[in-house]
Amino acid sequence: MLSVTGQSQDSDFVTVTVLKRDAFSETVTGHLAGDPATRLALRKLDELPLWSRPIARFLARREVRALREVQGITGTPQLLRSDRQGILRSWSEGTPLQLARPATPAFYRDARRLLRELRHRGVTHNDIAKPQNWLMTPEGLAAVIDFQLASVHRRRGKLFRVMAREDLRHLLKQKRAFAPHLLTPSERRMLDRKALPARVWMATAKPLYNYVTRRLMNWSDGEGTGDRLEYDGPPIVAAIEGSGAVTGYFVTTYALPSQGVGVYVFAETALSQAELRALIPESNADLVQPVADLPRTPEGLARADLLALVATNRLDELEEALKREPDMRAPMAPIIAHRLNLTDRILRR
């Protein structure tokens, strides 16, 4: 087990995959040079624009403080090191909720257990309204990541109780999205009652925040489910469904080689890539990949979890998923072989 230190040890970390980039950090996966079998995650802070560094350092201090408090809680990342390079933590194995779509009572029971343990440590996460900050582990249990906005409360006063309640309400929002049949009457009532600070934020600060980040900075905090899909998704869907030449599709995002996210489209079609590219403007989708057959669930839905791993070029995770589901290997093989995002898988010392 590594210890938290203020000494830079950037030369011993080998980057494998870029997961996310924005103005305040770059999140990558990799391993230590002497231990390639142990996967880790690093939030890099050493190559940021000058204007964003004070904010990034402020957020990093919040994250480090919270991660120190949650050490040992099952379902939370474990802090290994904090230095000028960034924040090194254990890798959290799991599938983001928007892809996993958990519908079992066991997941939500464990998620409440996790929030309860955070509350006992005086920690509120404050950013779990985003489904991508929740993971469903291979065992079907809950995990949370991204503690940049988390708060550590030494006093368990009214503010702490309000923020802890909002964490729980945001969990119930995920439950409503993916397993509404599991909601109890009391949970439905809680969903209908936002805390006063949340109502004030939505009515006043949130519109200004959206204007500054989306319009002035051209930045999204959606991390794969947000603004690019919100703005570019409808034109893509309209073009695909209006063509009559596409029998299925999946649209997702991936980290661009430079700051920001790109849009990746998988289309089940007989069209060539050039014909598909002519159908979907590059201004809406960065990459479009025609496939003969999409991998599907028994219900006929596209396998969003597997396709998202292809789009982000996370082949090591994809290989583990295919080991668990060997019947998916044949339909996935041609999609993997002809994948278009090759720029994000960088190997460097």
C-alpha cells in the first residue's frame, strides 16, 4: 500500500488510457512502472491552463480531504498519493449507472449503506446527481467516484443534514430513472421535496453557472452524458432515423486528444463509412462507425456498456467484460477491429 506524500513521483506512473479531460484536470488510468498488474487512476493537475490552476488546486484540496476521510469504506476510491502531478487513487471497478441501469433492490440497498457510512464520517459527496459518478460493481453493488465537490463536516449541524439529505435524494433520482418500480411512497415524497438551498441554486446560481461554463468557456461537466449529447444528439438521431438506411444505432462520447469530449456514433447499416459520414455532419459527430450488426441485449437494445468501452478505447476493460460474456466476443470482434478512436490510448512514462 502506498502512502500519501507531498513528494512528486511522476516518473513511476505509466499512463494507459485517458478517461476524461476538462479545464480543471485530466483523469487517466494506468499503473506504477513496477506493478503493471495493479490498475490505478490519476487525476492529473500538472498540465493545466494558467487561468484554471487556482480553481483546480482548490478542488483538488477538497478531494484529497474527502478521500482521506472515507479511507476503508467499501465502494469508495482509496487515496494513494497527492503531489504536484495530481491525485493518485485506487481504480474503482464498475460500470457507470447510465450504462449499467441497475434494477435490483440489492444495488439500492448497498447504495444507501454507502451514503450512511459517508454520513457517519461527516462527508457529503454533493455531486451524485450525475449517474456517471455512481458505479455498479461486477458484484452488483454500489460505488461512488469523483470527490472534487465533496465536503467534510466537523460539525453535524443543519447544513450537514441538508447536504446529506440531498445526497440521498439524488440517489433516489437514480432509482427513479433506472428502477422506478422499486420506489416506496416515502421515497416518492422525498423526491418531490427539494431542500431550500437546492431550490435557490436552481433558481439563481445554476443558470449563471450554465451560461459561464457552456457558453463562455465552451466546457461541459457532463463527463460523457451531458452537453454534447444534449445539443448534438437530436440532429444525429433525426438524420439517422430519417435516412431509412440505419436499423440501429448508439451514440456516446469520448475524451478528445485536446480538451473536451467528442461524439462517437455506431450505426447498424449497409452504408459505407463515407456514406454514413455524408449522412451525419462532422459538426455533430466526430466519429461515425458503420457496423453490420450491433451487439444487443435479450430485449433488443444496443449493448451500451460494451460499445462505450470501444468508443473510449478501453480495451483492457472490454476484454474483462468479454471474458464474463464469451457469447459477445463474436459480434464485438469486427467492431473492435474497425474502431475509430485510436488517439486516446497513449502509453508513456
